[in-house]
Amino acid sequence: MTDKYEEATSQSAVEHLINLVALAMTRNLRQVEAIALLDRSGLSNGRIAEILGTTPDSVRAERNRLKRAAPKKTKKSSDNEATGA
């Protein structure tokens, strides 16, 4: 029983630290910038929403906008990056 308690406590401490770091990193950013930054960290929509104090649907919509706005890589540019050209 003690092992499960210690594991749960450790996991909640790690989650708390993740939240604190994410809050510090996004403190002076606009919401769209904060979502873009946290999107690269692999956090879920729900987790990002929790950190930023918004809804998962808002995060999902912004992530979709960011994905559509991202420049598309062409095969030629990908080949040049791989060869260093």
C-alpha cells in the first residue's frame, strides 16, 4: 500500500512541477503563442487548457489553426535539408 501511495505522490509532484514550469514559460505570452509553445511539448488539449485557464475546445481550435498556417514542406526542400544543400 505504501508503494502505491508514494508512486501517486511522486506522480502528482511531477505533474505539479510541469504545470509550474509551463506557467512560467507562458506567463508573458498571448494565448495563441502559449498554445503554440505548449503544443510542441506534447501535452494534451485538456492539459494545455488547464494550464492556461481555457477550454480544451479552444486549444483544439487554435492547434488546428496553427497546423493550417504552418508552411508546407515540399519534397525538394526536405531533400535539401537532408543533404545540407
